[in-house]
Amino acid sequence: MLLDTTTLNQQRNFFDGHTDIWLFGYGSLIWKADFAYLERQPAYITGWARRFWQGSHDHRGTPDAPGRVATLIRAQGEVCHGMAYRITPDVLAPLDIREKNGYLREKVSLTFRGQHGNAQTAKAATEGLIYLATEDNPAFLGEAPLDDIAHQIAHSHGPSGSNKAYLLNLARALRELGTDDAHVFAIEKQLLRYQ
Ligand code: SIN
């Protein structure tokens, strides 16, 4: 089911008056940075885990045959690695459109992995934004056996390309970041059986 969160997100101005904002990407925003940014840094957030539980009706699937893309769930003690981008506020408008199928802007604390942290302020941690698709959005698909998730991803295609490419690109990007993600890598393993 489609829900357009664009208008809602325009009202979620957590960083009003700021000249730059840190955006933390954990899914396609890691490997498909098709937006302008001032700098980027590997980073992580704690208490969250990546899951392929969000339906994609507009990018990696269709309204009739949705794909599955990443969102985050609360998970005490877990660490989710990704990429933080320092952006100017005008970049949020196109991102709101890209993430419109159920994702809402949320404020998070993020920690930079680099020794020197944020090049601009030399801080190791800062407040930033994520796009989060929670279980109460209509496109949320939720938990399913990994085999079923892999099967759905293997057979889904949308305007942005195959769902398989989304997952394989994410798995590759996580490896390049030197991070482990048991959920993503387990789906990748199943998915490769379909090739
Ligand atoms: C993200 O990448 O941070 C959000 C989910 C997505 O667009 O894949």
C-alpha cells in the first residue's frame, strides 16, 4: 500500500536554522548517494538493527508486487553501521521524495567511526537524521522467514531496478565498510542460490 510521507516530512524540521545536517544512511543511502553532500564519514548508531521488513512499491517493486527494502527496528545492545553525510538543508526535499513510501525523518545520535570524527568540528558524535519506516506505516511488511524474504527479493523489480541489486549492493557496501550484518548476509546467501 502506498503512503506518501513527503508532506509529513516537510513538517519534521528537527534542525531548523542549521546550515548543515548530518544524515545517517543505513540502506540504499549507503551505496546510492545520488545527492549533494559536503563530506561523508562511516558512522554507527546504537540500539537499532537493520531489517528487510519495509515494502517497496515505488523503487524495487510495484504496488501489486512490492519488494523488500531496509528499515530499522529498536534492538537493545545492537549497533548499526552505515554512512553519515553532511548535507545542506535543501537536500532534504529530494530525499523526502525518494523516501516517500512510508519513511519519516527521525532524529538520532550517531557516532563517527573515524579517529578524528567529524572533520568540521572534531566531534566523535553528533545528532543527525535518519529516514525510518516504522511498523505502523502501511508499506511495512514485517518479519518473515529469511527464505521467504530472499524469494520475494529475488523476484521483485521496480522503477529503480531489481530488488536483488538493492540487497547485493548493500551487502557489498557493508563489506567495504568492514562491518558484519548477519541479517543482510544471510539473505544474500539465500539470494545467491537463485542466480
Ligand atoms: C536509508 O538508506 O538510510 C533509508 C532506506 C533506504 O532508502 O534504503
